[in-house]
Amino acid sequence: MTEQNACSEMVVVANRLPVRAEITKAGTRWVSSPGGLVAAVAPALSRMKHASWVGWSGLANGAVTPFEHNGVRLVPVRLQQQEIERFYEGFSNACLWPLYHDSIEAPGFHRIWWDSYVNVNRKFAEAAAQAAAPGATVWVHDYQLQLVPRMLRELRPDLRIGFFLHIPFPARELFLRIPWRRQIVEGMLGADVIGFQTSVTAHNFRYVAPRVSRATSSGKVLNHEGRSILVGTFPIGIDADRNAEMAKSTETASRVEEYRELLGNPRKVLLGVDRLDYTKGIALRLQAVRELFDEGRLDPADTAVVQIAEPSRGNVPGYQTVQAEVERLAGGINGDYSSFGTGVINYQHQTLPFRDLVALYRLADVMLVTPFRDGMNLVAKEYVASRTDHTGALVLSEFAGAAVELRQAILVNPYDIEDVKDAIETAVNLPVPEQRRRMIAMGKSVHRNSATAWAESFLAALAQFGAGSVVSPAARV
Ligand code: G6P
């Protein structure tokens, strides 16, 4: 393949490739990348012809030769160890991540982190500029790459550029703390369409953009440097059909029974599935369960709690603290309430294959999704899609983007432990007809707002708006 015909009409740019490299004794192994971004964008992209995906392999100084995966051309961007520390662990995950999640942890504003963020964003922009055919569409993703749209437009004014933020865009008082707020806003304004998960977060951006840059606003459109930029709401979805098919398969059914046995055939199974992240509220959730046991409102003898905590960002200090806290709580509950052989809390600090997760979704009577803040939370949607018999109960944080659509969940304020306890008790005792009523309504929404529908609606807005047309937004705002 020559570099000329390697150029793509559609280029996705995200910090991570859809697969990450793991070095094993047998050599390099490619495994699915963590998190909701890849889970949603990968299925949408696999339906497109001749697409490229520009991203990092997860290794320091990894190889940069493009390769094919599931019909998509993957273009690795090389990060040096120091860039991983400053751009990825530093500015992206110890400044922007906590700040955008309502400053749950104090963000660090370090100039050497910022400098690295600028340099790495330029690398991604250059790689995207090379991968894109003339007049191509380039879709840039998430908080790690907010400067890429503007940098790319300077390199390639012929491109149609979209930007989607997967995590919340914070309230103005928080965003305005960032010393480089103008550069970030102007970076995003290099796009033709900027998408957010919820209308509240889209509104936050529309509010701050004119205050820190020369942009002017009119409704959903911002005008900047002679260009119009559509700012819209595009709630992300999952491949619900694939999820449901897997849930119904006989392999999954036998896995469900294996898990049930392993857990000692409990009457009720409660499940949490999260990256091990302080935004996810795992410790408070475990504390809520503990208090329900202490108060005799939940019986540890016939309850099993499964908490899957996928390893994540282990070099960032806030993550080490949350890991220690979760493990202390899980160990404490087991020490007080487990009998030999069967732990009441089954805590796994591991990444499970998707099929095993689906089996756990099938098994769980109650799903606990209680983040303090979350852009969307696709686990909530995966649980709903897996409940093909329409039973089960979802306890869902009001502060997850998914709560906008999944109104029939048992909604909680995750900061209010009494509210979380009441919700868990309600969920455990929810009558089956009521489970069905709620699950059917949520299932419809999850199937309707699929990953493909999400990508199509964003790209339709970009096709229409990126051509420099007058506003006729397809976005739901
Ligand atoms: C969230 C973010 C993604 C990120 C993922 C995994 O879903 O929105 O951008 O890729 O977490 O985090 P990691 O730091 O491992 O890429």
C-alpha cells in the first residue's frame, strides 16, 4: 500500500487505539482498550469502509507502522515515557480528568504538563493530517486531544473536522480555573461540530467559549475567526443488538450457571462493573452495602456482591488511594460477614472478557452504577441490553449522563449514602412486574440510541455543517 492510497476518507483520532499492546513472554498481544470511548466508537467505525484510526498503543516508544484490525487501518502515534508521565498521567489524567469531573480530586496545574499536552496534541494532529485524504472527515475524540481540531485545521484547511467530548464539560467556575482555558477553547473551536453527551454540558461550553475567546454565540452556533461551529448534544450508545445476542446465547447461559455455583447459589446477586476510578463511587457503594448488612436490612447469608474493578491509570496518585480504600472495605466486609469458601464481596481487580461481563449482567438481580460524575456510563446501558427477559433492577447515579435517558432506573444521589442504601434495598425487593415495566422502557431507549445511531447523527451533522452551510442542526439540544 503506498502512502497515497493509504489516505482515508474517514479518520478517527483518539488517545488510544481500539486495541492496546501487552508485552507477554510470547511477544506482543493486542487486547481491547479500556473504557467507554472505544466500546462505542469501535462498533460504529467497523461499519465504515476505508477508515483509519490514529491513536496510542499504550506502550512507551511503541512501533508506529500502521496495521489493519477488524477492517480499520490503525495508525499508532508514538509516546515517549516522559510524554506518558506529563501528557497522559499528568495533564490529561491529573488535571483535566479530575477538574472535568467536578474537581472530585484536586487538579494539578503544572506548566511542564501543559507543554507536553501541546506537543503531544501536535503529534496527533500531524498524524491525522497525513492519514486523511483530500476533503476527508476527521473525527477527534475526548479531553486528551482538545487542541487537535485547531492544529489540524491549520495543517489541512480542506478537512471536515468533528470533535466529541466523552466526559462532562464542567461548570464555568471550574473550567475558568484552568490557566490555559483560552487555548483549550480555541483548540476545540477548530472543529466544525463540537459534540457533548448532555445538553447541560453543551450549554456549559457555549457559556464559557465567548468569555475566554473571541467567539460570539447565537443559539447552538458559535462564530469564531469567520467560521461557524455547531455545538450540539449527541448522547452516546452501545451495540445493543450484539449485547442482547450474546446475552441470549447458550455459552453465556452456561457461564451464568458457573458463576452462580461459584458464588454459592445466593438468593440475590448485586453487581458493580467499573474502571477502578475515584469518579465511580465504588467505595461509597461498598460502605452502603456494609451498613445494610450491619442494620439487618440485607442478609449477607443469601447475598453475593460482585465488584469488577478494571485496573486503570495505576501511576496516578488518586487511583492508588481509591484502590486501597476499596480493598480495605471489601476485605473488612468479608472479614465480618463471609463464611468459609464463599466471600460475600467478590472483588476482582481485573479486566474480564466481554462475554464474562455479559454473563454477570445476566446473573445480577441488581446493578449498581453510582458514579459521582460520569460523561455517560455505558455499563448501565450494557446491563439493560443484557436483560433480555426484562427482569433486574438498575440503581443509577443522577450524575451519570445515562440518567437523562434511563429515567426508569432507581435514581440516586451518590453523595447521599442513605439514599444509596434505600435505593439498594428497593432494588433488591422490587416486584417482578415493576422490574419488567422499567426494564422494557429502558431497553427501548438503549436499542434506539445505539452506537451506530449516535455516530450517524454526529456525522450527519458534520456532513451538513462542515460544508460551511447555514445552520440546520441535526443535533438534539
Ligand atoms: C474514559 C475516557 C476515555 C479513556 C477511557 C480509558 O472512557 O473517556 O478517553 O480512553 O476512559 O482510560 P485510559 O486512561 O485507560 O485510556
